[in-house]
Amino acid sequence: MVVAAALVVVLPLVRMARTAWIEGSGQFGDVISRPGLGTTVTHSILLAVAVTVLSVPGGALLAIALRRPDVPGRRLLRLCVLLPVLVPDFVLAYSWLRSYGRAGFTDDLLGVTWDGIQGPVGVTVVVAVNAVPLAYVVTAVGLATRDEPALERAARVAGANAFTVLRTITLPLMGPALAAAAILVFVLTLGTFAIPQVMGAPAGFATVTTRIYANLSRSSDPAAFVEAIMLALLLVVIAIMVVAPADQLLGPRLRATRSAATDPAPTVGATARSGRWISTTITGYLLLTVGLPLVALVATAMTRAVGLSPTPSNWTLDNFRAVITIRNQEALGRSILLALAAASILVVLGACVAALERTRFGRGTGTLVMLTFVLPGSTLAVGLLITYGRWLSDTALIILLAYLAKLWAVAHRPISGAVDRLPPDELSASRVSGASLVVALRTVVLRPLAPALVAAWLVCFLTALHEVTMSSLLYGPGNETFAVVVLNSAELGQVGRTAALSVLMTLLILVPAGLCWLVIRRLDLRRAMTRGVVDD
């Protein structure tokens, strides 16, 4: 595992630093004085700060609100809150443009438009919407691990109001999860590419990642290549400085286990009226941020031309027919194969790291794998190009290597959390009872881990399927992924065709996600029924 991590992460970063030192030692002054460089770095830092300030409190509020049992449709809302993760980020950005921009859905129907949607404010809002599910998941898991319902009820009985309970008990218990969510959102926002590229670049709002993309994709200037490497290394340094100590400090607290408790979720101050108000508010938020943009995207794909009213008289399937070409079908097949290969390999790698990090020798592998996730995709792409471009340039294999490097932690974390919950003595007991090692692993370890393994595979598959940052820098002629096809169509200004491609991409994500969610639920129910039979 250490060798694999060295080949796909450490070696590319070392080669990138060496190239920057050799190629840029005499050009450092020229590079840092290039026009707009300081502004670009400032944009990225301010964007990361603003998104963190908006999304982490939003995710925490959702976690606290959906913890209440009096919220109607709580289970469905919990699923819908994750929809921005299932919608590719560049599709989400484009759907917002088609919904709230000029000649968009709301402009055609209501005459309402958001003039500043292309620019820093629009980019910040959409990136924050895309980051809220991550903050929600981290804080919800932390809250489930560390909450004390009995303590909260005791405080209410003693006369404390709901706000005092939240301030003095709930939020302090959520402290590690809130800190972890803030760090993840900040670092990942520094490396975000698709939303700033779609919504910010046309308005002249550049970030570090979009500048790296411009330097590598549209410039033959050697100084631009050196600048791209230096910017990528800057993101590496920030990620390592922030994430490595945070993972060592917060990791054990976030992985803390607790004995099963019979205390239900707190109902302190709960009323049917407040529960309905919470449900209505969350539903309205989801409709404005995800529902309406997706409806606008479908309407744009089915309308004959931009500017026409999206009414049935103007509907057509011509845009869908136009994008169903041999080349696009090949790109789709290539994306599916890459995602299948990446997800299958990553589940094995993630399980190996989950086992290895529990030994003294491999204790730091979990942190190393986590660093690969928070490193910007553009940085990993540059490093892989420098290291393996001589042999793998313009091939699908280098894209696969990038997926493995980037998504390793995505597979590792769910599996590691499930391993933490395994009863430690059952494996030894099965061996003492005469079971072989293979039988013991299959019945005692793999069966309880099945939901986590399926979930890890699903998340890796869906993420790889719509990944665009690394793919846009690594693909060659005839090796485009489907996400790159959509991005290139948007940059060419093909509004109807881009909308049609985006709809197909979204369906490609949502359909298997829904099917796999049903499989995971069946596995969970089967395991619960098995435990019930054993208990009886």
C-alpha cells in the first residue's frame, strides 16, 4: 500500500517540485510578477473562506434539524439533501445559469434574472450549495457519534431554553466534526475547478485552478507551464499544512466509538408546528438550489432555441438526437469503463489501508491517503503528466491513475468506519470454533462490511463517472471522457446541446445511485433481521 501511494501520489509531487526547481529557478521573479497572478491567488483564498463560512453552518443546521423526529418526511429529506453531490458540479453550475441567468428559465417565465450570476458572487453561492452536503454528512456523523440526548433533556428540565441547550451542549459536542467539516470544505474549495470555470471564467473571475487549466491547455509559453507547476505546488503546500495536523488531531476524536444506547433523539421543545416549518424550509431550499435548476436544464434541452418560451409548443428532441453521436457514445463507454475499473480497484485499496492502519507500521497510511483526496485535481494531473506523461500521455490509463490517486480516501473512509464497529472478539471466536481463515473472514468480516463496501464502491464509481478537473487536463485526441465532452460543449457556447448532454450525464449518475441505494437498504435490513433472529 505504501508503494502504491508512493507511485501515484508521492512520486508525482516530488517530480513536480523538482521540475519547478530546475525549470523555474531562473524565472521565479518573472513568474510571480505575471499580470493577474496575485489577484488569482486572492480570489481562490477568499472563495474558500466565503464558501466555508456559508456551507459549514448550513450543513450543521441541516444535521441538527433533520435529527428531530417531529420533522415530516425526515428520511426523504435526508436523501434529498445529498442531491447536489449526485449532480455533477459543472452540471449544477450550468443549470444555475440556465435557471437564473439572462434568457434563462425564470427570465422567460417571470421576467426575473440575476445579473451577477456570472462572477464571484454566483460562483460563491453555487460552490457553497455544492459543499453543504459534505458539511452535512461530516457534522451529522459527528453528532450521531458524540450526542448526549439524556444530557440535553436534563438541561431542558432544569429550565434551559432550546438556544441555551444548543449553545452549551450540542455545539460543543459537535466541535470536532465542525472543525473537520470546515477544514475539508476550505481545502476542497481551493481546488475546485468546474464551477469557477463555467460561471466565473466568462466574467473574468479567475481562480488558481482555472489559471492552471488555462496555462496548460491554451498556452505554449514556457513561463506559463512553470507558473502552472508553481501554482499547483502552492495548493499542495496549503493542503498539507492544513490537513495533515488536523487529521492527526481530529481523526481519533471523529472515529470515537460509543456503546449502544436506548435514548432516542431529543424531542426537546419539539412541536408539530415547528417540525412542519423546518420541513417546509428545507424543501424550499432544495427546490431553489437543485430542483428549479434541474427543471430549467431539462427545459433548455427540450426547447427549440434560446429565448423561446419553454412551453409544449416549442418542445423538441432535436438536441438529444444531435448529441447521440458515435464519438459521444465512445466517450460515454470510456467513462463507464474507467469508473468501473477505478471503483473496483479502490475498494480493494481502501480495505487494505483500513486493515494496515491498525498496525504500528501502517499507522500513518490513513493520513497519507486523506492527503490525496484534498489535493486539488489539477495538482495531481500536473504531477502525473510530468512523471508518467512520457509513456502514458493522451491515454486512458493516466486518467485511471489520477482517479486512483484522488479517490483513494473516498473508498477508505467508509470501510475504515465500518471496521471500527466490528466486534473485536468475533473473528478470534470463529477461529477457535474451528472455522478456517477464509470462512471466518467471509462470515464474520465481509458480511457485516457489505453495506460499507457497496457504499464505497458506489461513491467511487459515481465520482469517477463525472470527474472533470483531472480528465480535462489529461485526455488526448480520441480519449475524451463524457464529462469532458459536456465541458467542451459548454465552452463552445452550444446551449441546447450542452443542456441535453448535461441531462444525460445527470441521469447517468442518478439512476445507478438510486438502484445502489436500494441494494444498500436491503443489505441493512437483512443484517437487522439476522440480528433480530439471533437475539430471539
